[in-house]
Amino acid sequence: MFKRDHNYFFIPEIIAFFIIMPLAWWVTDRTPPLILFDGKIEPYYVHRSETVQVTWRAQFSGRDCGGLSQREMVDSGRGLYPQLARDRKGVFVPGDSNSNIGSVQTPPLVIPDGMAYGTASYKVTQFYYCNWLQRFFHWPIVQPSPYIKFEVIP
């Protein structure tokens, strides 16, 4: 009969621990590095083809992950103006009283020529890849922002 050596009986458990625990950690890693609360577009009243600056109030988790961001605008006639996903380029600036709460200023945004006049909205969705499992399976942490209102004027 097979006799198990008592000195090595724990090796499969150790191997399983060092494989299963990191995988479990990576699967449950769904905390976004940055949460955008609200924002403003300056100037608020804007003409078509003009460039505006978007500033968000944000909370930073303390870690920075690579990823993509996708911008979209919706005009008063419900026309959708998406901008394809691209590398994230916003920069977090910590606030004075709390280093985890601050602002993010994104690259300038050009208002499309075809937007209808009236109240429009802007939104950005962040796709974060914080570990190799998220990259391998194309399973990012998705963090949509709230909408920011602005006015397109003639």
C-alpha cells in the first residue's frame, strides 16, 4: 500500500494557497483608482467648434492604474457625439485639506460642429486595468462619471 511521507503532506496545500490566493485577490480587485463626483465646463455658454476646459471634483484611491477613457456629449436634440476610447490623460491635483480629494483637469474638449443649440451634457467613462488578469481577459474596472450640463449657443 502507498504510504505518504508525513514530511511532505502539506506541499499541495501550500502550492494551492500561492496560486488560489493571488487569483482571488485579482478577481476581487474592482476598486477604481479615481472616482469623479461632479464637474464643470468652462465656459458654460459655448459656440460650436469652440474649445472648453473640463474640471472634475474627484477622489483618488492612492494607486494609479493604466487604462482608457471614452468621452461622449449629448445635445438638446438627443444627438450623441462619442469620442472613441483613448489613453487616460487627466491629471489629479490633491486638495488643500485632504490629499485624496481634489480635482482632475482633462485635455481640452472641442464642441462638435453639428451639435443642436440648447442644453447639452458631457460624460466620461474610465476603463482601468489594474492587474494582469484584467488586461488578459479585457475585463476593466469601469467607472462612469455623472453628466455635466452646458449650453450650446448660436
